[in-house]
Amino acid sequence: MELHLNTYGSALRKKDEMFEIWVDRKKVKISPQKVSSIIISNAVQISSDAIQLALEHNIDVVFLDQYGSPYARVWFPKIGSTVLIRRRQLEMLSDAVGLDFIKSWACIKIMNQYKLCKLLISKRDWVSEESKTKLESLRSYAISLYNAEGTLSEISPTIMGLEGSASRIYFGTLSELIPSAYTFKGRSSRPAHDAFNAFLNYAYGILYSKTERALIIAGLDPYIGLLHTDNYNKKSFVFDFIEAYRSLADEPVFYLFSRQKVKPEYLEAVHKGLKLSTEGKKFFAPYFLEYLDTIIRYRNKNRKRIDKIQTDAHAFANYIIGRNERYLESSIETQLANFLNPKESFEAEEEECSPG
């Protein structure tokens, strides 16, 4: 389990080879065998012997700032699971595991795009047959991507090209489905060219932070990317891992616009574009965070929607070091197989389809 300490004045100490936690003058003892990581935030005290006990059991100690973003971590200097995970990430650049992950992750992203559009179209009887037919090409792009042959470095341009083609159709469909006052011409960022993309950029920014945090807590290095460019000081693996979760931002942003909840004062002009104003951020942030904190059933447990990223990151980290047999949740694995098989029907469903 993850041990979260975020209550002002709480403390973590070592007592008889156990973790002793003090919160509001109450103490609880926990065996290090039951702890996978320790998350420290706010004004929490942790003793040096507690840190030593954690490292002796290969438990990551991660420190978060007031915004929930990691700013430091402590790990054992000898080879342990954290170092092994990072080594395996490097090896994945040239082995079948990395190639399979990138293919599957990209296909799940396209599948999520397809499912959201199918669900939205099913509620609108005025959508043209041409648009419905165009949407079906997303499945074709995913099949071509999954069947691409070669090493990861050889087919990376193909993967990114097919992803881009699918995204153009996806965002074109979303633009067609929202009220005409908000229609937009494709995806734009830094800056956004329209209101929809301004909200989407802000949502993606929050999602990037959540994804980076999940990777670090799971022991994965956010800088060792597979598909995205591995440049100095660029969190390449965050860009890789977030792809299959973008629907967590797309869906709530779309519903804001479809229900005409966006006001002009929520936006302000910047050079050659738009961004959210202070009032817009005050309006949107609670709405989006509430959506992310909604409880859903995932991996046989009730979890916050955003916690899917954390559980998936742990599953993936354990998979690449041989502790798990798979990194995808079984129902997602089945849905992906059906999506990539043109002989199977793939009807729009109410439940979400993010990776497991």
C-alpha cells in the first residue's frame, strides 16, 4: 500500500522495526512489509531512522509540494526495484516490451477517442452519415498502427503519424458536435486559438502533473521516454504515459461546452491566442477536480477516477520487472482486442475505457 502523510503536524518514526505514525496524538504501527511507498506533504515530520527503515525495505519516499507535485525523493543507493525499473525502462527502448507497450497505449488512446465520439453521436440524431463513416477510420488507423512492423525507432514516425490522423478526425468530430458558437478548427496549444482548446490546455496541464506524480511514486523515471523525444530536461515518459488518459480531460471539457456553461469572462487574450482568465480557472478547476475525484469501480476496487493512473503506473512498473504477468486490466485488454478485430462489433458503452 501507499502510505500518505499529509496532515499538518503528523510524524513518522521507527519503533521496533515498524513504522510508527503519530496523527492528532494518536499512534499507529505499520509493518514495512505492507508499504510500497511513503508520500510526504504539508508540514509532516519524518525521522532519519524511519527513512532508513524505508530504504532497507526498498520503499520509495517521495516529497510533494503544496500543489501535489513531487519535488524530491529518496531511494536506496544499491540496486533495488527503483533502480531496476529505471534500467528496464532503458532496455525497453530496444526490446519487444517497449514496442508492445507503445503500440497498445496508442491504440487505447484511439479507442477512447472512438468510444467517446460514438457515445456522443448516439445521443444526436442529426449527425450526418458522412461523419459517422469518417469516425470509423479511427479503427482502421489503430489496426494499422498495431500491425506496424519494425523496431520502435523505425516505426515511431508511423505511430505518431497515425495517431495524428486519428486525432484530426476526433477533434473535427467534437467540433461538429458542440454548439455552433464554439466550433473550432482542430487542436491548438501554446497558445490556444479558441475557447475549447484553451480549456483543454488547462485540463491537460493538470493531467500532466497528476501523471508525473503517479510515475514517480511507482518508481518510473519520467525522463526516460520511448516514443517521445528524449531531450535534456524533458519529461518524455510523462508524454508517453498520459496519451491513454487524455479522455479524462476531453470528456468533462466537452460537456462544459455542450451544456453552454462557458462565459466570455472565463477567457483572456494572449499573443495570437487565448488562455483561461483568473475567473475561468476559479470556475473550471473545482469542476475538473471534482470529476477526477469521482468514485468509480476499477481493478476490483472503488477508486477515484484519477487514481486509475496511479494504479496503472504501479501495475506497469511491476510488469517490467517481472512481478506482474500483465499491465492492462483484463476488461481493457478484452475491449482493445475487440476494437482491433474488425469482425467484432464495438458499440458505444456508458462506461469509460481508460487503460488498466
